[in-house]
Amino acid sequence: MAAEDPFQHLHDEDYARPYLAGLVGAEAYVPIHGRPVFSLDGDWRLTLDLFDEGLRQKWFLLDETPPSQWSHPRDYEIEAGELVSVPSCWNVLKPEWTYFEGAAWYTRHVDWQRGPAGERSILNIGAANYSALVFVNGSYVGGHRGGSTPFSLDVTDNLRDGRNRLQIMVENRRSPNRVPMQHIDWFNYGGLYRDISLMRLPAVFIRQAQAMLLPGGREVRFSVVLSDASNTTAQVDIPELGLSLSVPIRNGKGEVTTPFAGQLWSPDAPRLYDVQFSCGADRISERIGFRTIEARGTDILLNGETIRLKGVCVHEDDLALGKVSTEADVRRRFHHVKELGGNFLRLSHYPHHEHVARIADEMGLLLWAEIPVYWAIAFDNPETYADAENQLRELIARDINRASVILWGVGNENADTDARLAFMSRLAQAARRTDPTRLVGAACLINRETFAIEDRLAEHLDVIGLNEYFGWYEPDFSGLDRLLANSNPGKPVIVSETGADALSGHRGAGRVLFTEDWQAEFYRQQVRRLAATPYVAGIAAWLLYDFRTERRQTGFQKGFNRKGLIAEDKTTRKLAFAVLAGLFAEWRT
Ligand code: GCB
């Protein structure tokens, strides 16, 4: 055991402090796409740890002596853990784990051979909800907070030749200071629910490689950031365009701008190019589309032309898998949006899996990607801000080259207080600083005093998101008429949510709540009004599929939000699906 006094840990309530020091964030992130990786997905041992005994007793220090040879009693044994497959959410693995919120220890072994001197070994974790601490061969190597973004840890000095032990403590307690906080309208799945891998990189490697079409669409800029402050030259090649450029690197950074003579990317023609970045022995190969996006007046312009965004919101939620997102699931989702005649999805309310934007690039869909600054965040807490900004920067670092992503969302339905204005305007600035090429938006509430689309945050945004539920949470649509006539937002408005619950198969005439009929009529009434409003540049229906949420417990809901156009089986369509498809088809573009 770690401690000399076997009971010392019972009295130390400060047990978590030592691990705060090693938290990593966006600056440590290393993109994995386009590089060979050694997957660590598959079998891991999982032990739930409701009382944080793992940190209190330092379970990571225990050796693997068989129980028959223990000199002291123990409370943890790797082999006693449940054999689980990663990625997964523990909530869907065993009925008795459904509502578990706490810490859990994942353990596995990996055979590894160290490379030549200087080579780096980087551990990448696609996502762990909410926080994670990583231990290699008994040593703490670092941790992360933020449940939906990836992180990287340099484990070069911790790995040895032969068998290595990896332990990851993941913890998903809901808490007022987190992002999101404890009150959310979705299910709080826990676990290592995205891919995990190890990657070998040369001593100096590419930390960031970006290709961006500049406003106007005539020039493209390539930029490269290295892992250290070297002065050297990187190389960018796009073989299909006959482009081969040197990028001078000074102090680890460099960029070059050149005329763009390729085809633009758009939902109708999602043209992607192979772009190869290299520097020394490191190399990244990406499929990248080139397009421009801007807000002008109350319009959104894609490649210089006005576009109406027609689409849906979607949660990362699956009956069998929880928050695990498979490629097949994402493709099915996009096919549904295309069948609706849509071109747009809002990925609510947190960063979705990395492959979502890649598949959207390929299939030609536009995305609103956001961080979970949702409802009553602790806006006056500097640590909460740091966490939110880090999640935003990790999301941007991961998806910077995705043409499909047109907007960074910095929040959802947050009351217009001074603390919220300071917090979210700062986030909007951070988004712009990190990525000047995309729109910044937030899903806002209505100003109930003036009854208008007005929010003090709007001056910091390119696009105002409006969540409104006239006809559902408010009995009729007269408020919507009043609101639309009374507003002069001066910027494009995307109706970032509107919708009504319907239990699949429940029918009734008139405004009978939870019927498919009322949900369908709701969309007729809503879209007719919204489509006639010039400043409405987009509509994202709330939402594509019914999803789990413990806040909803009537006989109609039974633990689900029923505002899906399709039931939670992702197959059974409600009447509203075809109705909305018809309404989208009529809406001018
Ligand atoms: C909202 C929230 C969303 C909820 C939705 C609802 O405004 O942004 O997360 O799930 O309403 O169904 O009430």
C-alpha cells in the first residue's frame, strides 16, 4: 500500500488536490487524423468507485500480486473489475449501472517497444465524460476535464519496453461549477466513450496544420505550428491541384498564402482534396474542402451566395450505446436530414464525435458545433470560464479543417445577466481569435420585457440563435407573430430550436399535447411564419430523434424527450417528418 499508516487515507479529504496540477488542455492536443495510430479500443477492466477510494487509497500504486500472496487486505483488484469494451458508456452496460454518477477505474495492459531516441509516444483520448486522470505503470501522467472534447498526453517517459499498465479514472458527477452544470435536459452518460490510441511521433512534430480559404474565395492560406520553436521548412502538397509549397517556419510557426484554383466545397458539390502537410519526418494527410462563410446584413452567405439553412438539431444518444456514436449511426442521421430536404444540423449541446464533421464534409451538410455552456452555468466562477474556453479551443483545434462546420456556438439559453454577458462575450472573442474564418453564434432567449429578439450578447455574435416554442410551451402562435413583427435584429437569425413533443402512435385532433397530429400542425404553423420572415436565415427543428432525459417522467415521456421527428428507435417516423419535409421544400432558398 502507498501509505505507511493503512488508515491514513480515511482522514484525508484533500486527496484529489495532487492531480489538479497535471491537467492538460487545448495547447497539448495533437491531431490524430491522417496519422498511423495504435488503437487501445477493446477490452478494459472496469471498477466503479462511488466513494473515490481509488484516489484516497492510491489504487494505481498497487502491484498485481495475486490475492493469495497479499500481505495486507485490499479494496481493489484489477481482475475483479468487469470486462468491458471501450468505447462505451457504463450506464448501458448493466442495469444496476444505469444511473451511476461517480468515479470508475479502467485498466488494461499494452505491449510496447520504445522507439529511437527522441521519438514521442502520445496517448490520445477521444472523450471521457466528465473528467479523467491517467496513470501509466503506477505514475500519474495527467488529466483532463470537459466531457466531449479530445485530449493528448505525452507518455514517452512513462512507457517501458514490454508490458505496460494503463489506468484511467473517469468521473461523471454533475456539479454546479462544471460545463455543463448539473441541470441539463439530456442523459449524463459516463465513461470512455470515444476512441483511445497511442501514436508514435518524431521528436519535433506538427501540432497544428490548417488550410483555409480566405474571404473572397480567391486565396488559400496554409499554416503550420510545430511542437517546438524550431526554424525549418514545412511542405504542403495538393497533388490534384498540382500545388506544392514550402512553408518557412520561424519559432515553430509559419504560413503561406497562394491563389486557389480548385473547386469550391458546397452541400450540392462537396468537393474534397487530399492535402498533405509534412515537416521533417512528420506527415499529416487530410481530406479538406474549401469554402467561405460570412454574415452580411441579415443573410448568411456560403461561397458569396445567400443560403437558407434548413435542418434539425440532434443529440448524441442511442438506445443501445448511449453516447457512443458509430459511423453507421452518423450516416443514417445524415440520410434522414437529406430526406427532409435539409442541408444543416445543429450538434446539440456539446461537441459530437470527430467523425461527424468528417462525414458531413463528405456528404455535404452544414454544421453548427457548440460547447455545453447550457442554462445556469456558474458565470461568475473563473475556473468554470477556463474550463469552457478550453473546451471551445479543443473543439476548434480538432475540427479546424472541416468545411462542413460553419458556426461555433458558445452557449444555449442563458439568462441575460451581467456575469453571463462577460463570460460569453469573452468566449465569443476567444472563438474569433482561435478561428477568424467561421461564424460565432449562441442560442438566445427572447427579451420578455420588450418582447423582441434582443440580447446584450448579440453585438458579440455574427448570428443570433433563437430558441422559441410558441404553440408548445406557450399555448398559441400569437406570441410568435408579435415577436417576429416586433424584432429588428440587424443580423441573421437562426431559429436554433423549435418543436413539440409527440409520442409515436399517439393521435388526436386539435391541440392535444403529445399527439403526432399536434406536432405536425405545430410545424405547419411555425414554419409558415418563420419562412416569411426575411431575417430568418435558418431553422433547426428540435429535433431529429427522441432522446433519453431523466427530467421527463410523464406517461408520454417515460424518461425521454419526445420532440423527435423520429422515435428513439431512429426508424419510426412521426407525421411531422413528412410535413416538415414539405415545408422545407416550399421555403425559398
Ligand atoms: C430547450 C433546450 C433543449 C431542450 C428543449 C426542450 O430550449 O435548449 O435542450 O431539450 O428546450 O425540449 O424543452
